[in-house]
Amino acid sequence: MTRDDLFNTNATIVATLTAACAQHCPEAMICIISNPVNSTIPITAEVFKKHGVYNPNKIFGVTTLDIVRANAFVAELKDLDPARVNVPVIGGHAGKTIIPLISQCTPKVELPQDQL
């Protein structure tokens, strides 16, 4: 399945499910984990706007996989147990928008520029 196929499939699913949420539970907090999150969150927002119940404080993109990957990456580089590493990650789910906050990692680690 290509990324375009994945987007088309997930976009349809997200639009259908969020329309039901907008209609039946418009005050609920909505967490979207369906990839690509950078694209499915705007779909969710537009569906809620269409139904007149949009609240940007109640729609969230979940990028837990990105955190797990960042934890594993740092753990491997520093020979640490990945279960004991926590790297906060902000931004979207794309190479240009995802930002692992190495400076906020616990335990504290330092990585040379060429490893970032």
C-alpha cells in the first residue's frame, strides 16, 4: 500500500468516524492516531466545523509511535535501556515537522551534532 493509498483509506475512515462524533458527542475530546496524522487532524477539524461544533482545544493528534522511536534511537546511541529513556516529541508526523526534544530527554544525554 502506498502512502497515497494509506491516506485515502484513512481519510475516509476518519471523516466518517468524526462525523458521527460531531453529531452524537460534540463535546468529546477527540484523539486521532490514524496516519498521516498531519493530514487526518485537519480533516477532523473540517468535519467538526461543518457540523458547527469545532473546538480546537478538543482535537488532538497522537504520535506515540514517534516517541517510542525517539526513545529507542537515543537508547541505542547511548547504550541505555529504552524502557528507561523518555524523549519528548513535538510537532507533526513528518520528517520536516517532527521534533524530538533531545535537550529534554531523561536521563539527560548529549549527542554530537552529526548524530542529531
